[in-house]
Amino acid sequence: MAENNKVRVAIVGATAYTSREAIRWLLVHPGVDIVALCSRRDPQPRIDEVFPELAGRLELRCEPIDAAALKGRVDVVMMCLPNGLTMDLAPRLLDAGMRVIDFSADYRLKEPAEYQQWYGKEHTDLGNLARAVYGLPEAYREKIRTAALIANPGCYPTSAALGIIPLLRAGLIEAKDIIVDAASGISGAGRDPKPEHHFPERHETFEAYKIGEHRHMVEIERTLDPYVRASKSSVIFTPHLIPMERGILSTIYLHPRQPVSTEHVMQVFAETYQNEPFVRLRKSPPRTGDVARTNFCDLTARVVKSRIIVLSAIDNMVKGAAGQAIQNMNIMFGRKETEGLV
Amino acid sequence: MAENNKVRVAIVGATAYTSREAIRWLLVHPGVDIVALCSRRDPQPRIDEVFPELAGRLELRCEPIDAAALKGRVDVVMMCLPNGLTMDLAPRLLDAGMRVIDFSADYRLKEPAEYQQWYGKEHTDLGNLARAVYGLPEAYREKIRTAALIANPGCYPTSAALGIIPLLRAGLIEAKDIIVDAASGISGAGRDPKPEHHFPERHETFEAYKIGEHRHMVEIERTLDPYVRASKSSVIFTPHLIPMERGILSTIYLHPRQPVSTEHVMQVFAETYQNEPFVRLRKSPPRTGDVARTNFCDLTARVVKSRIIVLSAIDNMVKGAAGQAIQNMNIMFGRKETEGLV
Amino acid sequence: MAENNKVRVAIVGATAYTSREAIRWLLVHPGVDIVALCSRRDPQPRIDEVFPELAGRLELRCEPIDAAALKGRVDVVMMCLPNGLTMDLAPRLLDAGMRVIDFSADYRLKEPAEYQQWYGKEHTDLGNLARAVYGLPEAYREKIRTAALIANPGCYPTSAALGIIPLLRAGLIEAKDIIVDAASGISGAGRDPKPEHHFPERHETFEAYKIGEHRHMVEIERTLDPYVRASKSSVIFTPHLIPMERGILSTIYLHPRQPVSTEHVMQVFAETYQNEPFVRLRKSPPRTGDVARTNFCDLTARVVKSRIIVLSAIDNMVKGAAGQAIQNMNIMFGRKETEGLV
Amino acid sequence: MAENNKVRVAIVGATAYTSREAIRWLLVHPGVDIVALCSRRDPQPRIDEVFPELAGRLELRCEPIDAAALKGRVDVVMMCLPNGLTMDLAPRLLDAGMRVIDFSADYRLKEPAEYQQWYGKEHTDLGNLARAVYGLPEAYREKIRTAALIANPGCYPTSAALGIIPLLRAGLIEAKDIIVDAASGISGAGRDPKPEHHFPERHETFEAYKIGEHRHMVEIERTLDPYVRASKSSVIFTPHLIPMERGILSTIYLHPRQPVSTEHVMQVFAETYQNEPFVRLRKSPPRTGDVARTNFCDLTARVVKSRIIVLSAIDNMVKGAAGQAIQNMNIMFGRKETEGLV
């Protein structure tokens, strides 16, 4: 920790959208100093050249990703790299005494074979994979406090898990018949200018993608499994793309084990989340616009015929990425959990 | 029919979005004359004052809705009024020898009690209700040919029915376990400037609405029922609003009665729709942008775990309203079904 | 001032977009307590019912606008009412010892006849009109410190004035040949759901409005006049509407009195704004997206043929309204000018 | 001409947005057959693979660009290639007896040195450059009838020229003091997915670009020059990007040679355009949304203080590209000028 008692943060993969979002929040966090930004670029850019909005606010030049160079300057490293890269870097950062919050999927799936199946790459850091804590504070707050390595959850899984876990834990629903129909703004696709995200292609259109094949499907299942008795969950996951920048809405269809009322479901949510600072129960259907640029997850439920329908809205860039990372950081460093986030 | 062999069309409720869409298409339809536009406004506007895009193309002044005044001038009336008004007007138009295509819900639900339940109003034209034909050409083409009164289908029901009927008819799926998760552009809400559709409120947000309470839920069920053996269908319907002008995507979760493959499902669709001019089977997920301003319905299916997922995209203003009405008109007047539509 | 040394703020007209924006910023301002929200509604709403995004963050119920009831509880009142209402209320608030920052145009034009001409209403508070300070810190910082009543500038005038004043003061340009071609996001039109701002009408279109008739034209002129020697300025102002939520870009065409280079113009800006915390000079053309949700004004200039072209971007809701009001408040209460704003 | 009296059209550069737009219009043009699509790709795609919206409507496979292979099959070739390529291909197509409509800038600037200056490439087809006719029907209709080679105008120049030429010809305005402040939807940037047009970068932002450096500035000047007596025009041109797909609005500031009224200016426009099928005079400011997907140019004017302000709206893809090309084609082949366009 710095002498001023501030958490010294480095961001690796500093030119990603998730990094930009983290920088925006960290700049106004009273208990943080951004001490380094690292990228794989050569030559290294000044961050305000990459994100002109940062001019006059943060004018650090990026530096190479070098654990030795960060050692002693940095308390925690936020890793905003593409999947498959952090597992090469995290061991060195951890060995050098830094804590790590990984935005990628590298440490989310505990089963190495499953990682290989879904990410097409052998996992090379099995020791840390076993030790990593899944950074969903509403589920793992105590473990997060002392974790050296946090697997920051995916955006869709965060949205889905917060809407399903309480009902699963209460034994209200079948674990084998879960449908998560979700839709996301385009920032979730990252900064790489793919043809399908060219403005004229993406504006004024709506579509599903990776139907039943998205990697977050298995992440949702593994996040739910601890709450299933003597079995595993089965989730059908259909993501869609919305012509807007940010926001995720999950519309979740659950199969009640016995007839249940909307009031009962809401009561279970209310009890689960009564002390949670970032989960808000709503009477009317949540709007992504109401959680945009906040770390909140807005939830409601309805019983319709034979199903419980849960609606869960987050900002994919905040509760779905950088905000949750900062929430985790606050917990890890004994700070107020909401500091810098409300 | 006019001497020039053109169909003489009047549009009632001419200042609605659906009317504007009908006008756009009818103006380039080689077999049609728009002979009258009727509205409830006083004073009556010229249509290009209401829709400035029509300047120089159609400069008719609207006239009151008066069956006597239309008699003899008009072959078919397209009714673009809000729900609950057409049933007062249609009898007079029909008695005066005109055929009627109703864009509202007044003649869609055959059961008067159900109409009253969902639309909050007693049905006052039971005779015509019994005679009206549901204007989904892919299901009722033969009846449409000779119908005097067409209940033009709702936008969501069109999209859903085209994706479900073939599988229901083939006996592939359970009729009691159907989930239709759909999303629509904002034009579906009509021209009335409600607070929730004010640009800054609607832009950059996504939400569900009328969860399990939307009137199209029962319309979907009644449209499916004829294909269910000895029972009725049960549909859970969740509509969402997309920050774009037009387009509907339905993501439909169906419960196969026996294990089935994606290929088999696609084969059933292929056989059903092989001669349909406006249904296109796609390999990749349909995009609303690809059917925008067309009368096509784009369909695909995937089997994922225990469900068949059908994706069905239409333009809510075209195949979901004005385009389908013109398709019906073409059928009713013995014209080529695709005339003016491709 | 409160015992905790925080500025106690009331917002009047609390259900406006500008109020919402002020609330968002004030909630994270470390030196402020929001102590009252006032509205003209009956019954008075809780603010999170009006703006669901505030749930869990600010759950004050609005109260009537009553100077007596605010007296002693409030240090400064932010008035977010439509034009023509503040001049009735401000005298009472000032008399009760509160300072006032008015977001409306009521105290911006010093000449009562001009107010009447442009706002169609006789000015009824001439004493305070004479004393009010135009709250553009870059021009009137010293007067703002001690002002009891601030006329918070209009959004377009802020954007225009910051791009023109330095060149006028330096004697570089003709005061009689100024063209301000500007474009704004739709939030500038307020929360009232007018037909022309209905989502399907506003999406995917661009247009000019109130060409040469917008009230901000005269406000720009009066803001420039103090920098003109022995004469008055003449401004042609053409605003446009952009299908987006927030942001203003002014493209300003200025007539140099003598041939001048881009470098010289930029040098004048650099000298003028070297110590200004919220004006940023850019090499590349400013983007509204880069100032969105910030209090910055991004500026650049180009000499093209016979004109200096200045480009000036702000967020109409921030530097053009609530952010500038908070900047003024910080100055008025001796706080760091950037507090709560970066 | 084909035996069925239809114009046989080939499109070269078939995978461009302008080609897609041409295809959309030509498919519903009653007097046209699309007989070939040519591209530089290898392998050659089927056009509905490139543009899935065309499935079931046009399923031609693209072929290489080969004048010999097109000879005898094609009456007119629409060239949708990037700048600098058509001048290599047009001579062969013309020699083979086809007429050519070039969407690129290759034949727009009559002065080879100017082409080289602005397009960075020596012009290699000077003979055809001299013979090419600038395809603005409102200015050059008679020459278009018999032209073998049409230089189809740029989008911004079309919008600007239609708003300026009548006033220049009437001697009302100074040719040396013309400011064209214009804004365009993003389709104008083409299909190439550049980082700055990635959806999240382009959505919800507005900016100027190529200020005083855009190639269309000189094209506007050269288009105006024939209407200037004994001199050349001087135009300052500032384009902007609007977060929408299509549409251009030019806001044009003109310097009247003598005091003039709005009515007089409108009268000059009315006389000039009274028989023009695609120019519409408006009282209220034109909206790009009202000309979207039409070949119209909507115009209005206002005199404000010392300037005439002309507002001119077109669809950059239609009157600014494919629609104007078809208008030219109709004229060239003796068809009704509006055929297939209204």
C-alpha cells in the first residue's frame, strides 16, 4: 500500500474498452492511484492518444507488461487482456507480491478440460487456477477478501447468476431446465472493428448469435452448480446484440419445482439481497438505461403460467466488468465496498 | 374494380404509422390506385402535411370515415384504426360492397368472451367476427381468396406463428410448453408520443414490457390451436423494446416430444415453405436488418440441449402489418401474390 | 453552511433532465448535501419514482417550492424550471438568504426589452436582473465568487462563447460576421414528450430548426458584446438536432480582420485557456463523444481560405447546464473549482 | 437493348454499399434487367452471401471485371469502385460499346492537374475525361441523353449544388463567399470497417472531419464555376458525421450581392425547379428522414441578417449515388426519368 494509504493499481491491456471503463471509475475513486498502464503495443501510446476523452485527466504513457518493473510499485493488477494471455502473466505478478484481478476467462472454469474444450487452449497455470476465487461478491465475498487472484466474472454470467442463484438455493426451481435469453450492447464485443460491428451494419438491427455455443453458457452453469444438490445445472443460453453501446438484459425462464407466486419469488430475492449494496429489486421491468454507468444489478420476477420469469439488467462494462472488479478490489483491500462506485 | 383493372384502395386511419407504410408500398404497386384516405381528424389534413416525405407523391386530403361516400369508389378498405373501432365501421363498409382488411385486433379472436377479456370491450359485430378470415397467407391462403373481411394478423403473432406452426403440425413439439421471447423496434408502439418513447428515454436502453400480459400472447395461442390435436396451446410471451425503428425478432423455445436434430427441424421448415414467396430459411441467425422494408420472414432453427430454438425475423411494419395486408389484397383480388412487394 | 462544512443544495424543478444531471453529479460531490428537491407536481413524487436509476441512491420526496420552508436548510438553490418562472421565485429565495443558480434564461439578458422580445414576457425582477452574474467562469470568475444570483449560461452560448471570445478579445476577427452552425443531442429539448421527438420520428434523421430565430442567438451576441470595441456583435445561429442523447458541437465561421494562420489562432486559445481546468485544446476535431458526461469543452481551430473555423464541443447537460452550475457553485462557496467534476 | 426492351445493366464493384443500393432499386425497376455483377474478389461470392437481404431476390454470382465477357450482354455498366480504378477500366467498356455510369470521382474534375492534386494519382484517360458528362440532371439533362460516360456526382456536391446553382445563375450571390456546412450518415464512409466507424465509437457522437480538406470541396467549386461570370467560385466546406445510417443535410451560408428576401430566394428556386421531378421545395426545414430511401432533394431557404441560408437534404445513397445513377440511366436510354424511382 502507498504511504497515502491508497491502493496502487496497474492496468494491463490498457487499451481495451474494459480498461477504459476501469480508468474512468478509478480516476474518481478517492482511495486509488493509477500507477501504471501496460500494453502489448510497440511503440507504447500515451493513454489519452488512445482515448482522447482522457486528455487532461490521465496522460500516462503505457509501458510493457513486465512483472519486475511493476514489483513494489503496484498493489493490484487489473488484467484486461483477451482470453488465454493472463494465465502466462499472472504467475509472475503473483510471485512478485501483487494481487491480480483478471477480467478474462482464464481462471473462471475450475476444470482444465472444460477450459480447453471451450477456449481451445490448454490451461498452463493449474496451481493458480485451483486457488483463484470467482469474483462475484454476492456469492463469494468472504473468499474475495483474502484472495490473491480473482477471476472477475463474465458479463452475461453476472447478470444471469444474480437472477438465478437465490431461487436455486431456496430449492424453488429445477436446475436442469433453465433458459437464459439475453441481449447486450455492442461494447461487449470489444474495440476490434469487425465487419459485423461496422456502424451501418449494426445500427437498426437485432439478432441472436452463438446460439447454444457461447462460452458464457458453461460459465453460467459452473456458477450455478454449487447451489444444486447432488447434480449439475443445465442452461440454454441465447445471446443477442442490441444496437446500443452498453447494457445487458437477461430474461430468464425457470421451471418451478412446485407452484409458486410472484410475491414468493420476490420475497426470496428480498431476503437474499437485503444487505447487498449493488442489487436493486424493482417492481416494474428493469431497464438497461437505468443501470447504465452504474454498478447496480436491477432485478424483478414474474410468474407466468408454468414458469418463473426473472429479468436482470446490468451495465456490461460496469457490474459486468470494471465496476465489479473495483468492488472486488475494495473488498480485497478492506475498503468500503461501495467506495468510488456510488 | 376500376376500368383500368386496378384495385381501388381506401385507407381508414390514414395518419397511423401502419397507414404510412401501406401508402409507401401501394404507391409503387402497379395494380393499385389509392382513391381515398380517411381520418377522424377535424379539420382533415392533407396527407403530405402529416407525412412530409409524401410531398410530391401523394397529396390527397383526408376525408371523414363515411361508408356511403366510399361506396362505388373503393374495392377494398384498409383499416388502420386503434383496437375497438373497426367493429363499428366494418359492417357498413361490407354492406356497401367493399372488402375490408383490418389491421386492428377486432376480428382476430374468434371467441367474443376472449376479446372482451383481453381488449376490455364487448364485441358488437359477432356475425362478421364469425366470418372474418385470419390473414396469414401461409396458413389460410384459400380462405383469404374469397374473404370479405380479413383480420390482418398482429406483428408478434405473425413472427411467432410462422416459426411454430410447421413443427406443431408435424407433431414434433409439445403444445403446452412454448416460450416466445420477442423484441420489437419502437414503431410498433404507434405514432402517439408517449413519455416512455421520448427519444432520450428510449435511445440506448432495452427492456421487457407487459410480461405475460401482452394481448398478442392469446393471439399466438389461438393461431396455433388449429394445429394442436385435441387440446389447446399454451404460450409464454415476453416482448421487449429495441432502440431502433422497425423489426421484430422472435426467439422461440420449443419442447420436442422426442429427441430431434437441427437438420430434421430445418427439413420440416423447408418442406412447409418450399413454395412460399415470403418465407426464407437461413443458415445463419436471421437479422431484422435483413428483412427491414421487405415482406420477408427469415427463419432458422437450432436444437440446443433439450430445446428447439427457432429464430424468426420480420419487419413489424411490413410482414407484420402493411406488407401482409397487401399480400392478402393481392390474393383477394386474384393478382400475383408478390405484386408490388418484391 | 452545514456543520460538516458541506454546501447544502436544493434543486427546484427537480423532475427536469437538467435536475437529474445535477443530482447525478451532486451525489458524488464530496462537499455537497442535497437537502431538498422541489417541484410543482401534486402529489409530490419521490425522485426515484421519476428517475428509477436513482433507486437506492436518492429517495427524497419532492416538496412544494416554498422559500420559507427552505430558509435555514439550504445554502444554494439550483433552479431547473422552464423560462419565465424563476423571476417570480428568485426574489423570495434571495431574500431568505439563499444564493441562487438559475438554469433558465430569466437573468441572462440584461436588457429587459430584449427579454420581452425573445421570451414573450415582461421581466418582473429588474433589480436582481441588474445584479445577476452570467455564470461563465472562463469570463466572469471573479464576479461569480461573490454573486448571490447566477444566470447559468445556455448550452449553445457556452459552446459558442468559449470558441469566439478569445479571438474577439485579441482583435483577430470581425464582430459583425460571425456564423455559429451548431448541432445538439435531443436531451436539450427537455423531458416533455413532443411528437417531433417521439423515438421513431427522431431516430435516423437530422435537421435544422429555428433557423435565425433561436433565443440562444441573442444570448450569444450579448455574451460576445463586452469583447467588441465600440459596437455590438452580429451572430447568425443555426441549430440542428442530432439523433443522439447528449452533446453539442458548434462549427463557427469567423472572418479574420487580417490574414492569420491556424497556428496563430491556436496560440491565442492556448494563452487564454492555459490555466482553465475545463477547456481542452485539441489537434484533431473535437468529438462530442469525448466530452460526454464530462464538464470539458474541447476546442480546435482551422484557417480555411478566408475564414477561421472554430470547433467547440461540450456536453449540453454538463458544461452546458448542470456541470457548469456546479463549477459556479464551487467558485461561489470557495471550494476547489473542479471538485466533484473530474 | 434486350429484346424485351429492357436496359441490361452490369454493376462493377458489386459488393459496395452503393452497389447494394443500386441493386435494391434496379430489382423493382420495371425496365431493367441486372445481367451481371462484377467484383475484384477471388473467389467470387454470390451476391446474397455478401448481402443476405437479397436472398430469394437476386442470387447472381459475381464474375471478374472483363469487358470482353460483358460485351453484347450489357447496355450500361454502373461502376461502384473506389476512386482511381474506373479510369483503367472505362476505356475498354466504352470501346466494347457499353455506356458507363461511374460512381467514383475519376471523371468529375475536368482538369487533370486538379485530379492529381486531390486524388494523388495521375489521370490516365484524358480523352474520356474530356468527353465525360457530369451526371447532375438538373444541370446537364441534355448532355446526359447522349453521353457514353457519366461522372455520377458526389453526394455532398449534389446536395450543395442543387441549393446554390439557382442563386448563382440568378446573380443573387457572391461566388467567392460560400460556406457549405454539411453532415452525413455513416454509410457514406463505405463498407470498410474502419476503427473510427466501429459501432461503439460512432454511436452517440458527432464530429467534423477533413475540415477544408475534403475532396468534395473542389468538386463543389467546379460544379458551380459554370454559373459564375468571369471568375471562379470559392467554397469553404466542412463535413460532419451523424450517428445514423443515411442522409445528408447541407446548411449553406451565402452572401447576397444585394439585400434580398426569403420570398425572393424561394421564388428563384420555384422557377428553377418547377418541372424537376426530384427537387421539392419545403416551407419547414428539410429533414433527412423525409428523403431517406427516396431520390428527392428537399430544399428551403431563409434570409437571416446578412446571409441567405439554404438547407438541402438528400439521401446520400440515393440522390447522392445510386438513385441519381438510375435517373441518369433513364435519361440516357430514353425512358421516363422517374421510372423505378417513385
